[in-house]
Amino acid sequence: MNRRNLLRGVAAIFVASATYTVVPTADAEPSELDKGIHALQTEWAAVQYRTPETERAARFETLSHQAHQLTARYPDHAEPHIWEGIILSSWAGAKGGLGALSLAKQAKAEYESAIDINSNALDGSALNSLGVLYYKVPGWPVGFGDNKKAEALLRQALAVNPDGIDPNYFYGDYLAYRNRNTEAVPYLEKALKAPDRPGRELADQGRRAEIKLLLKAIRP
């Protein structure tokens, strides 16, 4: 099964994005929105990295309902749209098959809404996540996958957050997928050296493990 098969690996997205740290508001006490985002991030990492594969789809489905409630409360903020998209993408990846495509389309709509509101929110997470969808999902006539759009979005995300673990990892992963391994290695190495993010220890640990596996696979 090659990587163009339906939504193979889409669950990896969110750390695309699932690992960005919430930036507190000006008040000393985090806002209700910040608390909601942090709760989604924490539960996402637990499902992705500590839950058996056979149980992930159901857990992501439950988490998607929580994410949608947050989006409904704060529709004019990019962050909940991003996280609803991340969780839908992860649910699609865990579910697999043709039934996952509708979830991927929903995730795409959430990312697009977030970009319309603030493309730089959560360090350009919506740009990165949407770029990942574009190269993970099959192209026409089955799906909306598009490698050119994927690369453009991933590069935009890198411009917003050039030192981040996820933008560098996913651009490296994209390059490896396109058999551009020599180009991919520097981005993956940079991702591996990215600084830790407070409160995102589990997600960082999981992402670094994925980076090491990919580097091992593509290095001569």
C-alpha cells in the first residue's frame, strides 16, 4: 500500500499541528478559550501516542465533538477551527478507507476557516495542517489531493515558524514522499533539534520518534 492510498498516515497530522503551545492571553489567568485548546491538545496527544490503534478512531470521534463545541463557542477565533480540523484529520487517519474522506473534507473546511480568520494563528498551524492533507489525500477523481498546493502551503508554514518541529518535519516528510530525500534530510535534522515546548512533552517525544524513523529510512 503506497502513501497515496486513502488517508494513509493522516493521523500523524496533529501533532501538524497538534503540538503547538497555547500562548496565554495578557491576563495572568488563561482564558476559557486557552483552557479549551490546552485540553484538546493534551487529550489529542494521549490518544495519538498512548492509545492502542484499534481504539483511536472511537477516541478521536469523541474528542471531535468536544472540539466542535469549542468552535461553536468561539467561531471568530482561528484556534478552535484549527484544533477541530486536527482532530477530524486524526480521526480520518485512524478510521481509514473511503469513509475517512468525508472527515478529511470537513477538516479541510476548518483549516480554510482558520486561515481566513488568521493564517498565522498557532504559528501557522492551519497552513501546515492543510498542506499535509493535500499530500496525504488522493487526488482527483477520488479526493482533493494536490502536491503543488501541498508544497506551497508547507513552505508558507515554514515561513511563519521556521524553527518549529512540525513545519520542518512535515516539509521533510513531503520531500521524502516525493523521493527528494537529499532535500528532506536537512529539514528533518532541524526538526529533531527543535526546542522543547512547555506542556507538550508527550507530543514532542512522539514526533521525534517519527523523525528518527524517517531519517533512518531515507538516509543512504
